Amino acid sequence: MIDGKAPGKPSLLNDDQRTALAQAIERGPTPYLDGVVCWRLCDLAQWLWEEFHVSVSEQTLGREVRAMGCRKPSARPMHHAQDAEAVETLKNFPAALAEIAAARQG
């Protein structure tokens, strides 16, 4: 008992709310309904209040999101039609450009 760790405050979100939050993060916001194009913790806290009437601070929500295995939402979300091959080509573009320049000089 003396060596045991205190259980701490129970989570504000139940399993159903956590599942709905994970789905909302995965789905992303709907700009015309949610008023944002990318989720931030303050937006998710507002969404939780509107959906479940649960008030959660950004710090607590950040811990919940991290515990679910999610990272902080990206400021630049990936476009749904982004071409992975084109991304790789652009990443290698400086090296390809250097090869072309070296070939022209030589």
C-alpha cells in the first residue's frame, strides 16, 4: 500500500467518446460544418463539447490523443489525391538537377 502508486483522476472520456474522437480525427473536419480545415486541439475540445457536452482542456485532450496513438494534427494535411510517386520525384529533384548540370558542364 505504501509503495503503490495512486490511481489518479479517472478519464473524462468514456470508451464510446474516445472511439468517436478517434474517428473524427481520422475523418478530418468538414470545413463548411466545423469551420476549420485542419483539427487543432482547441477545435477538438470544442467538437467534444458540441457532441457530448464534455469539457476537456487542451492539455488533457493532448494526453488523450497521444494515449490513443495519434500525434498532434498536422498543419499541412495531405491531399486525398496526392500521388506518392510524384512526391518521391520531387524529393529527388535536387539530385537530378545536379546530375543534369554536371552533364552539361562535362
